[in-house]
Amino acid sequence: MSDNKTSVGGQDRERISLSEDYEVRDWAARFGVSEKALRDAVARVGDRMEDVQRELGGRQ
């Protein structure tokens, strides 16, 4: 599914997309982890931001 940059909304902010390099970089920075750690967490728990945050130890 493509990332429609003109469509913004709540659900878009609740999911972590690994298909765009800038999103991976931004989410990794937000959580204070490496891009690999972020990708590994998403692989384990899915792409919901809350689940990934919990998996990474609650870091924000």
C-alpha cells in the first residue's frame, strides 16, 4: 500500500510504516533506538505504535 502524504489522520499516526526510509528514521529517533531495533520490534509485535513502544520498553 502506498503512503498517501495528502491523507493525514489519526490512524496514520498510530501505525509505523517500514516502507519509507524517512519514517523508519523518524520513528527510530522518536523511540531512541536503532533502525534495526525498530524493524525487529515491528516484526515481533506488528506495526501499532503503542505495541512497538511497549516492546521497546516504553521509551518515547
